[in-house]
Amino acid sequence: MAVKISGVVPNSQAAGAGIRAGDVLHTINGNEITDVLDFRFYETERELRLVLTRNGEDYTVAVKKPQYAELGLEFETYLMDSQHACRNQCVFCFIDQMPPGMRETLYFKDDDDRLSFLFGNYITLTNISDREIDRILKMHISPINVSVHTMDPALRCKMMHNRFAGESLRHLYRLAEGGIRLNCQLVLCPGLNDGPALESTLEKLFALGEGLMSVACVPVGLTRFREGLYPLEPYDSAGARAVLAAVERWGEKFLAARGARTVYASDEFYLLAGQPIPQLDFYEDFPQLENGVGMLRNFQDEFDWALEEAEASGLLQLPAPRKVTIPTGEGGAEFIDGVLDGLRRKCHNLTVELVPVHNDFFGGTVNVTGLLTGQDLVKHLKGRALGDELLIVDAMLKADEDIFLDDMTLEELSTALSVPVRKMSGTGRGNLEAMLGLKDSGFPGHNPYEGAGF
């Protein structure tokens, strides 16, 4: 194996060694380079011997550099090869429940262990070889995030529609035995992997030992586009309460044995059960925020701290009346509205209207903010008095472009609703700054407080 170099950073160690774009890198210090993990791991040494090819002829260069300093080589893609696609057909897969006609990238299912380490993506271990596990152990790549769902091999095969899904659990045991830290997620489906199956899974995860850092239990997300798919039902209040009872009981067991709760249910289970979100200290260091575990409580803590700072700095004394409207998913709307009451009591010149938006695009069972589309925002906000600005949390938008899942842009939304639209960070501080107009998000429009901030 080898990787083609697409560019060399000027004045870098690689440039000084005479390496050029178009050269092919084979090995570093005798270690074969196949992708980004190999390259990043082996380039950290102080003294490097690189074997390359130029115009069909092999050549070798020696480089001395500070440890961990980058060589300065660039490649066509970040991973240096193609992204590994998922081979499963999980009964709960959200991508299989998406309507046709959306942009192509939304239908790609990744299952790449390199992205787990580099960006926190979750992998199923069904798309990984023993050789790759050996490499992870050798490099001590940690943590690894694993979509477990169940520790019952036969049930895992059924849920993932992959006859190797149960056998691949051996990789989980090898990683744990090799000292790799593990974050796990369980997508729970009523009647499939909850109840006794969940108890058994948590018992087996407990047995993995100290390397198990966290487990997130999240409810299956179902859209209206499930024709021909495995029959699943959403959780009702009673089912959510049963899951919470099991998860919190196991959390107490982990806490007593290891000093950390380890096992958590996502906020959505608490909302479905009609139970209060636990207090801040329940979540310890928030190990599973990306799975919605403690996200609402963390938001409140960030918002309250930012509000105290803003009040102490006199930033709540707005020079003129200001009204903003914030659309949000229906799931956490009541909780967030309660958080905003603190601002409303302290900032009398500011009106903040939080509007829960029903997700008609995906169906009423999908109620998270990040899956709202531009067309639903237009449908439910058209004709309302939206005030000075409409504030859109960045979770609704594509990471590198200001477009919604249905490809509507912020500018198109602004035109449709006849109101300036501002993108805001999903953090508590980012929300408060946008509500007060303290920072310009980059969307064109008048910002009377540009330059202020905290």
C-alpha cells in the first residue's frame, strides 16, 4: 500500500527534504503507510526515514524534526483513502427512513473506526478486521466509540440484519482487554432490546471493566417514511419510565463500584416519561453530550452563567426595545422556555418568543431541533409577528454551509418570512449573545450592538 502526496507545505520539513507533490509515500521508519492513522502516528518521531516513489523510481529521505511536529505533507483526502461505508441494515436506521430526493451526502452511512477516533463517530465493529484491531491496540488509539445496541449475539444479528454482527462483539472484548477506553451507545427499540435484553446488555458491559467510560441509552427515532421497513413503535410514557428505572438502577451500581455513574439515558427518555431532567451533578463530566445525555441541563448551566456575566457587565440594559423569535423542536421546548424565564425577568427591554415547531417533514414523532427543515419553519412561522430577528440554532444547518436538510438557505428563509435571520451557536452563551444582539453571526443585517460581547 502507498499514498499519493497532493501537496507540500512551503518551508516545511518535507519541503526542505525535497519531497514534491505527486510523489508516493510508502513507509516511514519501515512502517507501511495506508491512511491518516498510520501517517499521523509514525510522523511524530524526531528522526524519520521515508521511502517514496517519484516517476516510477524509489528514493529515500531522512528528516530530523521536533517530536510531534508535522512533516508538512498534504493528501487528496483527509483520510488518504475512501471513507468506509456501513454494511448493516439496522432495523432502526434513520437514514433508511429519509425521503427520496434529498442531497446525496445525507444518504451515506459511515462505519469507519478512524472517524471514531478522530471525530467521535460511532462504529458497529462489523466493518473492521482483526488486523485493524491489532493496529488500534498497537497505536493505543483511544477512546473508540461503539454502537453496541445489544450484547446478545443473536439479537444483534437480527437488529443489524448482519449475520456477522454477533461475532463482531469479540472486537469489543479485545479492545477492552487491551486497555482501550470505550464509549458505547444503545439505540433502544420497544420490545426488542429493552426490558430483560437491556438488563443483560448492561450486565455484560459492566463486566468489561474500567475501560468502559460511558454508555448512552437513546430511544429509536422514527419518521413517517417507514414503508416496507421492520415494524417499530415509538416509546410511550410507560415504556420510557421502565427504561429509566433500569438505566438509573445500573447507574447507581456503577457509581457504587467504580465511582462514576457510567450509564445514562438521553434527555428524550425523561421528556417522554414526563420526569424532570436530573440535576447538574448527576451527569458528572457529561461524557455523552453528543447523544443528548444531559444536553438540556448543560444548556441551562451555560445559559445561567452567561446571564450572570451579562448582568454584571450591564449588558442587559438594552437601549431600545428588542424582540426575537426562536423556533425549536417540540421535545425540549418547555424546558428551554423555563430557562429563558430568567432572562425575561432581568432584561425588561427584551422579548424572547420561543416557538415549538411541529416536524411535518419527518413526522410528528421526530421532535428534536436539529431535524427541523426550512419548509416547516416557513409553514409554522408564516404570518407571525417575528420581531427584529429570527434566531436559528446552528444544529439545524449543514456543518459547512448555511442550508437546512431540505436545502433551503438562511437567505431564502429570511425572504419567505420577511424578517432578518441570524444563525446562533447552540451553546447557552451563544444563545444569549444572539438574543441580546451582542455578536453578528455573519448573516447580512443590522446589528446595533456589533462589537460588544463577553
